[in-house]
Amino acid sequence: MSTFENYATTKEAAEILGKSEECVRHYIRSGQLEAIDERGRKYILRADLEHFAPRPRGNPNLQKDSKS
């Protein structure tokens, strides 16, 4: 699998991010994390995982301002 040495599977990505595989799949489906599909498996570029920060959940207009 040398072609994919710079890529992580969803399982590896979950371990790197400290999240579940389902969370990683959600990030991919929602466009927060880019992945390639090879024979039904998703592969995420390892460099993308190093800089990944999920978007906050919920409506940002409803989140309380901590300065108040």
C-alpha cells in the first residue's frame, strides 16, 4: 500500500484526532475533512489531519458571548 503512505484510513484518522470513526466519517460527509475514495474505503491526507479543527456545532448566532 505504498501508494497511500501519506494517507490515513478513517480508523487511523480517528486515533490521530482522538475521535470515533463515525465522527471522522461525519467530518468527511459534511465537507470539513477531505478524503479520497478507493474501492469503498476512505483515505485522508495525513497533513490535513495535523491541521484539522472541526467547526463548532450549532448556530453561531445563538452562541453566548463569553465577554458578557
